[in-house]
Amino acid sequence: MSDTATDEGSTPTVVKVSPRLIPGILNPGNKDALDWGPQGLVAYGSQSNIVVLDSRSVTTVQCLQGGGRHDVTRIRWSRHLHYHDKARPYTLRLAAADSAGVVTVWNVATGTIKAELAQPGHKTVIDMHWMAYNDASYPLLLVLYEHSYLVLWDTERELLVWKKDFLREAGGEKFTAFSVDPFSEASIALVTLEHLWLVDDLNPARAPQAPLRRLDVNLPHAPGGGTNSQAQTPTENPRRSRLLSGVQAMFQGANSSQANAGTTVSGSHSHHGSGASGSGAGGDQPSSEMDLMPGGYGNLTDCQAVLHDPAHRYQLVLVFPRHVVVVDFVIQQVIGTAVVERSLAGLFAVRICRLTGRLVCLHDSGVITVRQRKPFTLPQGVDDSKSQLGSSGGSDGSRLCGESDSSGTISLLTPSWLHQSARAAQFDVHYDTLTTSDPYRMVTRNSRIVAFALCPTQQTDSNDDRKILWGESLRAAIVLQDGRTLFYKMLPPAKDSKLGKRRLVLTAALETLSTLPHCMKMCPPVTFKNWKTYRPLLACAVGTGNVQVLNVATGAVERNICVHTTAVRGIEWTGLTSFLSFANATLQVQSTQNSNIKNELNLTEVTSGRVRQIRSDRADEKPIELVAVSKYGQYFIVAFKDQPFELWDLRNLSLLSTVSQNFRSISCLEWSPRSALRRKHSEMGEEAGIASPPKQTEPIFLKPPANDQQDTQAVENGKKTSKGQHQQFVKEHFLAIDAQSKVCFFTVEGSVLKSNMRILVPVSSGSITCTAWKADKLVLGDSDGNLSLWDITTKKSETTPSQRGAVRKVVFAPGRGNMKIIVLFQDAVELWEATADHTMNRLTSLKTGRGEVSHVDWAGSMRPLLAWANGTITIMDMELKPHPASSIADYFFEEMPFLPAILSPNSALHLKAILQHLPCSQQEVDPLAVMSSLRSFVNSEDTALARSMLADLEPEVWEALVKASVAERALIIARLFGDDEAIRFWTMFESLVDPVRRSLPPSFDLLLPQKEYRRTQLYRAMLHESKRGSNYQLLLETEPPNPHFTHDALRACLIACLKTENASQSSVVKLVATNLIASGDTQLGVQLLCVINKALDACRYLQSNAQWDKSVWLAKCSLSRVEQCDVVCKWAEHLSLVATNQRTKAAVALLSVAEVGRCIQLLAANQMLERAMLLADAAEEAGLQIEWDKIKEEYRPAALRLKYARYLHAIGNSEAALSFCMKALDMPEAEDLKKEIEIILEDSTSLIAHHRHLQLTRQRASLRRTPHSQLALIND
């Protein structure tokens, strides 16, 4: 989106420059400070600042400057997994923790701080997690501090909800990482250097009460020689009680059964198990490379991270430098590994795809590998469609009631083929390498990897072009220490590819200031002559000899040009698109010579990147101290240290003259902003053939060669000249000050250089250090901190002491009549103003550390620019606020990112409704028509922003919106808005309509279709059974000294007796089970009910004991479709209660069992009117039958349309509201609403016509007069 007009008669519109931060290089403390939000924004820590990027347009949208000097160590985007409305609008909320332990919660849209959270005595934040416990828990932030201190904060009210100290409970071990279970927010896993710990009762209302459960994992050897730590030898080794029953592992958790072969894990409050040797390798390498540590427990010293697998429940992923271990924490075993190939570097980080469970591994060399689990196949001879998993049991339960528990373990009555096949197959989790990216070239030592992240909504791949377009292909981001951000995307196989392998390619790279700038210079200001092509560019010279050209309006590095071989010493712009720069290269010469410097002076054109050398024939001379270009672009001066300076012709790049030996070393030089140009033109006229100074917007490389330039200019002026005729110049003036503070004025016209050695400028006792010249005012700063103002016209002067020490730099602000000055001191930056009465007034000041600010300039007439010693640049307002940040809506974007969260809540919902109800035909939609018919929002700024977002929306988006159905369009809009909750809802609906083409990812878990869910549980059962013996043997292996010896023996007898069932046995077992449940032993009672095929009764008992997840698991594994649907509906009723407050999850649960009507009623009853109406329309469009008779009358179609029309009218979308109101005329209230909307639309139409008439009148008037309102501060 560009605000710059191009027509000759257009009103000049200057690019807006807002206060902002331009980031630089990162510190090592910023490691892992990176997060990718669902709205497509990537945020990373850069020193004490936060940089926010838009991943779609690959632009910087916000930079947040931290208040302290501490590095940002962790960043987390908030997860708004709730329905969005006016009360809970779309927001951009971000939590950032620094090395001092302070957690800052930001409103990224406005650039303001919402909360600062600090816990006294705990200085380091290990990690953070936004809670999604229910629909109201989105402001809750869980923070783990050092010394095993867990705190829950309410970021909305800045209150500490509860805190828990685990240090003593963990035996003095300090937690190094934690991970929250994505399937149950009540469960978290924590890691120390020695053990894994589990917490199962996390609750927003109170601190965890249950004791920690420790898991001592018997780890595999590290590839190529074992781990760094020695295995711990168990002190005792009795056999512990192990019951292989249908729900034992699910209920006992860490106390559940263990395998007598393979890798083992034991609970801390249980006896240690005997670790029999076996193969635990399930990765890319042979098992011999991942041998287990027999008889011992390896520690977690080398563990880099612990992650819950978001696609597979009850599984943890432990990341080590050369391998990844998968642990099932229910059966407490290592179930698989993935080993890094010998040809690849070690692992820097591993991320897991939420939708597919793939491992995305970033290696230290910058290579990314994607590893995918091998698909599960049933053993030979087992037909899934004909097996018990494909059938449905009766109301009394079926043989499936005990086939797998929540962990997938096989029940007591598991068929013999499952035992035999599982033990024969030795199931393990194996990963295959899906694709590998090309290594990214690391240029310098600052190119080290700092952080790595995956897009949370783009993690799958498909050959469906619609899905690829809509971002379901995997995307990754890497942040390097030099500030570069690399974006990768996985593409489908190329059409001509014979291997058919997917490709992981680098799609974009975004640069920042790569190293500390040595010098910088802002381009010439905007004027009446150059406003059409003006761009606010800043040239920054870095230590490598490159020059980075930044656009200060967007904060983007537009060019990175290699200009010199050594560090650049100075930059001077010759126009809007070209600049001079110089560097000093040290020569290896004999010591008898007087100098060992070779100067490099180059002219660079920004647009093309061409570099032209000047004075290339000079070597072994004094170093260049400064270069100054005249205001009208005719001359430039090259000043040396202890050597006369040179005057050059900028147009021909030829030397005109050299100053006399009397004036050698120059410390300051300023060209006069006035010249004799206008006077010459007025006296001689255009026919005189005066060679006009070139426009500053013309790149010098576009001009003819020096020998032909005179002829070309003469033809353009109507007068031919020969090649030998001398070119005419305009007289200009400049002021020079030497090291002894001797001031001299010079007049130059062509090669004639005249000097006036009279000291006309008042000089204080201190030596002059800097100067600035604008109009008839000259300001000089000296080493004593004095600012001297001299009026050249009236010869009046005034000296003002600043009391700040030596003045390092003074710069006048651009703009006609703007006499503000920015002054740089050693420990402060101040703004002054030269008044008409020849005095200097201090406006404001900013106190800084000594030497913290290295350079000052002006990015605009009211925008001071400061370059800091840490490599960052800040553009401030006139108040010099220490932490400049603007609202995203105030920034200038060449392509406006689609971020509805920057709008007001009402406007965001209005924009969403516009996209959902596009005024289009069946073939196409005209975006311009949509924008022109867009009614003004309540906030006029929102109207402009919304139109900009729609104007910059890709054509593919409009095409997809037109072709999509109601549900598909809602899903597309949810992805645009970054609405995770809506994405989940409409993904479930699409799977309900077309389960074959829109199958659900495994992360839906309990919401998966029954047949698919049973298949996943069968895989887990076989995975576990492959490591265990028969149930009878496990029970009878219990040693007599074990306290569970008698208990296990009796249960073994019970299992043996129930091999042949009869009515009396079942009644007795049911009676015993009922008594057990009544006495509080729910787990054992439910087990017995499952043994006698009373799964439906077991589900009811589980629900009455508030164990809802387990009841749904048991229903899906054991009951018929009708019965499990009833269980899920009761679960949904529980979720929709006020105490539970998980209504959005309840709606998805009802959709999972095709209860569309009940889902609509639930949504409408809870004021989710938009979702309810769209669901009703989508169901009607898809042909789904809804029994409206069973739904309350107030939620039936006519009443629902009327309520939705009122909702649309309230948010401002009166056109769509009228359409839905017309469909609800059966309701008595609809007629009154219809009349109200029609009146508003008529008034709005006439008002819009009046505004358009005024706008045309103003545009016509602007062609006849100067637009002073916009150009008051533009230079002449």
C-alpha cells in the first residue's frame, strides 16, 4: 500500500514516518526467544527488544523496546481458544520474559504494556505457557522460575493467582524445562538433570496438591559411545507388581505395569524394576547404535528439551544432541528413537507438528530435516474391516470393552492373535526422513542460529492446491544472530521429479542491521520537486565494508551493497538514490614512506547497486577525514588529515582544484543552503544556457559519460556546444573550520575557489567540534558544551551554555521554517530551537549512558533519529520518549498485512461479516466493488485500514472465497483471522460432511471418528503388548515379599475363572464391582465391569465420578455408535456447564457425533449467534438433516435469522442484516427491524454522496492553490 501520488496535478502526499525501533544483531542471551502466533506473526527477542514480523508479506510490523537492559529470553503468543465477540475481541497479546525474571505482557497492536509481572527472589524464567483450561482462562500465564518455582499469573489484573515451590519435593533438583500436555491442561511434565517429573492436578483455582511423580528413565546410549553421564545402578531389584489389565495402566499412571523386556521406567515410590537388555531403537539408524543401558538409569544431563507430542497422547519426546527419544509416560517405557545420521551435524532444536506428529529437526549447520512416523499396519491375516474393531457391541457391552485402555494397552480378554502378533512384530515407533533442506551459507561468526519455530497452523502437506494455498503446508522460521530471519516451506514433489520427494525450500529472508553501524546518513529531505519519488532512506555503513540502505518508514533493509573492502568511515548522499562513501585501507609499505593508507572513495547507485570508484589511481596518502556534497549537487569536497582538501565536480567526477597549503586539516565543513542560482536565472533567463544543477532524484549513473555530458546538456537548453567548451557552474559557498577552530568562508564557481579568512563567527574558549547551517542561521558546538547561534544576515550572535559537556553533533531538522536542532552530547540527546530573536531554547532532553548514542539525525521534520552503540536505531517523537513505539495502524506499509486485531472490536467483527457475506455472483467478485460499497465504520481510521487490508489481499484469496461453500469460507476466514478455535470447529464440520477427503488429524484424539479412534488404540495396544508377556504370567511373577503378592494372585485366579462366563459369575462380579466403586475404589470396580462386558455401566460410573475423558475413551473403544454418541452428548452437557465453561469444546464434541441440531442450540443459547447461523446455513447447504422439532422454538431458523440480523446491524453491516431480516419476516419483530435498517441505509447513502461531493471539490481546489496543510514543513 502506497500513499504517494504520481499525477502531476495531485496533492503531494508524503510517506509517513512514525516513531519506531529498527533492530540490530542479537545477543547469545536471546537463544530460543522466538514464537510463531496463529495469526501469522513471528516474534523474536533482539537484545532487550521484541521484533514482530508478518510471515505472509515478510515485513516488520512492530518493534517493542524493553524497558530494561536485560536480554529477552522467552516469548509466547497468547492462545485465544475461545469464541470471539465484542466482549472477547481479537487481540495481539504477547508475553516476554527477560534475564532479570520480569515478565512483560504487551499489546502488540498498540505497542503498549498491559502488565509487568515480577516475582521477588526468582531472577530467571525457565519457560512460560498460556493456559487454555477453559473459555475464560486465556489471561492466565503459567511461569516456571529457577529453583523449581511454579507461578500462575492473571495478566488481565496483574495478580498472582497461586505459586508452588517444588524444590524440596523434587529432592533439591532444579527444573530446567517443562511442557504442558496439549490434551489435558491439568498435566505437565518437568525435567531436571536427573529425572522426569509429572504433575497431574494443575488447576487455575488452586496450586497443585498431589505430590510429584518421578520417572527414572533407562535411557539408550548416545550414538557412538554412550552418554556423558554414568548410569545409576539400582540398589534393590525386587520384582514389582504388574497387572496387565484393560484399564490398569490408565488409572494407575506411574504405578502401572512395566515390561519385563526392553526399556523400563519405574516410579519413585515403587520398587525399581529389573531392566532386561533389549532393543529399543526405533529410529533412522540400526538398533545397534542405540543400545540400552542394561541394569541402570541414565540421567538427563544432555537433554536439551522435553516436549509433549501434540499428535499422540501420553507420549513425551526427549531431545538430545544426537538423538531423540520417545517415552510413553503411562506404561513408562521408551517406545522409539530417532538418530541423527553421521553426515549431519548435531541437533539445535526439535519441533513437533501439531497436526501430523512429524519431527522437524534443525541441525547446528542450518540444515532442517523432517522425519515422519512409519504408518501402522495390522499384522498379516488381520482384516481391520472384519475384526472386532470394525464391529459394534451391544448394550450389554462387547468383547471390545477391554481391548485397550486410555494408554492403548490390551485388556484381560484380548484375543490371542493380538498377543501373538504383537510379540512377533516387536512394534516400535520408527521415523523415516521425509525431506532435507539445503544448508544455508553462514557468512560470518554472527550467523550462528539463535532460535527456531514452526507455524502452528501450517504443518501439513497436500496435493490439493486449495490446501497449499491456504497455508496447510509446513512452514518454519530460523533467526540468526546477525538479525536475519529465514523462512522455509515444504512443497509437494516437482512434476518432473522421478523420486517424488517433497522439497523444503528457503522462500524468504528478512535482514536487519547486521553489525554495529560505524556511520550513517539520512538521504536529502522531501521537497516540492522530489515528493513524487521521495523515499526516506537511511544509509548505514557496517564494519564489513557493506552499506545497508534502510527505509525508515517501513523499517526494512532495502539494499545491502558491498561497497568497500574495509570499514566505511563516512557517507554523503548526492541525491535520493546515490551516495558517496569512503574507507581507509592500510597498506603494507616500507617504513621510510610518510603514509601507509590507501583511500577508497566510491559512488554508489542504490537502485541498481552499481559502485563506481573515484580516485582509484591514488595510493599511499593521508586518510580521508570527511566528504561533503554541495546543496545543489554540483560539487563535493574531499578533506584529508594534515593535507589540503580537494574540490571535485560531482557531475563529471573530475577534480576541479586543491586548496592552498595554508588551510590543511579540516574538522568541520558545511555547505551554504543558499546560492546564486535563482539570481542568475532571473538575470540571464533560460536562454542563457546556464547548466542547471541536476535534480537530486536523478541517479548519476543514468547520465551520459563525462565527455559527452556538455553536449547533451547544451542540446536540452537549446544551445549546442562543442566537446571542448567549458561547462558553466553556479556559485556556491561553504564554511570550513580547521583543528585550531579557525573559521573560513569559501566561494566556489567552477574551478575558481576564493577564501575569506576573516573570523566572522563568534567562537568561545572551547574548540569547535561540530556545525550546522540552515537558511541564515549557523550553529556551532564546542568542547565546553556551548551552543553558538550566528545570524549571517544581521551579524548577530548568541552563545548558550548547555552544561552537558562537549557537543558531539548538531543537526537542523528539515522543513521550511523549521529551526529545531538535535544536539548530541556524551551522555544526553537534546532538542533545541533557534528562535527569531536570535536565542536558543531547550525543548526536551533524553538522558543516556555515556557513549550509548553514537549518531543523531532527522528521519523527518518532526522525527529525531538516534543510533545506539548496541546496533539499534530509534526514531522518536519530539518528546524524546525513551521507548518509542507506535500502533501498527500508524505505520506505513507498502503492502498492508491482514491483521484485523489492530481494528476496534466492532470493526473487526464487521470486516469478518463482510468477507463471510460477500456481495458476489457465482462466478467472481470485484474487490474494488466490495471496498467502494463498504460502509464507514464507527471509527474513520478503521475504515481506511480495512480498505487497505482488502486492497492488498492476494487475488488467490478472493478467488478462494468466491468458490468456497459456507463452511469452507468460514474456515478460510478463520485462517485469515488466526482464530484457532474457529479453525478447529470448521475443520470438524468439513470432516463430518466429507470424512474421506477431509479426514481429521490425530491431534483431535477423543473427537476422532469411532473406527479411526479404535484403530489408533489398537496400534498403542500392540505397541505395548510387544514388550510384555501374558497377563497371567505377569501377575504370577509377583514376588512373595511384595505387598501386592496376594492381591495379584487373587486377580489372576479371577481372570482364569472368567474364561468361561455364566450369569451367576457376572452377577457376583458386578455386585463386587459396585461395592468397590461405592467404597471409593473406582478404578478396580470399573476394571471388573469391563471384565464381564458391562462397559456402558462402567462409563456411567466414570461420569458420575467426574472422569469424563476416561468415559469417552471407554465408550469409543467398547460401545456401539448409538451408545457412544449418548456418552459424548452427556460429556458435552458437562462441558457447557457454568462451572466447567468449555462451551466451544462442547460444540465440537457434539459435531463429532453429528449432533448438528443440538450444537446449533448450544451455540445460540450461549450468544454465539454468528457461529450458530453459519452452521445452520452450512448444514443446509451440505444436505445434513436437522430435526428442528427437537430444538427450542427460539433457536429455530426464523428466530435465529432475526437474532443474527440484529447482530449484524449492531456491528454495522446493515446490508447483510437487511438480507437476513427479509428471510425472517415470519417473525413479528422482523418488520420493525427491517424499517429501521432501511432508514439507516438511506441516510448513509445520502451522507456518502455528500462526502464524495466534498472530496471532489477539495481535490479541484487543491489544483489551484498550495496544499499548506500537508506541505507546511517541506523544503523549498
